[in-house]
Amino acid sequence: MLRLVERYVEPEVLDMEAEWVAMLQRLRIPYIEKDHDYWIYGYATAAQFDQLL
């Protein structure tokens, strides 16, 4: 996410990973994180989800 600044400066990259994970968990969206990549599933049973880990 980039923050808007009224004058030209290098863009500041904000780390939103904690908020992203909190949102996924709050909304109960099935996901797996591998090497800072997030794999999101529309539907996964508990058995299927365990096999993906």
C-alpha cells in the first residue's frame, strides 16, 4: 500500500501483512501462507485443508 504525499518523494511501502492476516482470520477465509505468498481458497473442508499444508 502506498501513502499519498503532496510533494514528490520516494513512495513509502507500508507493511500490511498483520492486518491482512487478521482480516482473513476474522472473515474465516481459508488460506495458506508459504514463503510470504498467500494461497486463498473459496472453499476447503478441514480434511482437504490439512492435505494442503
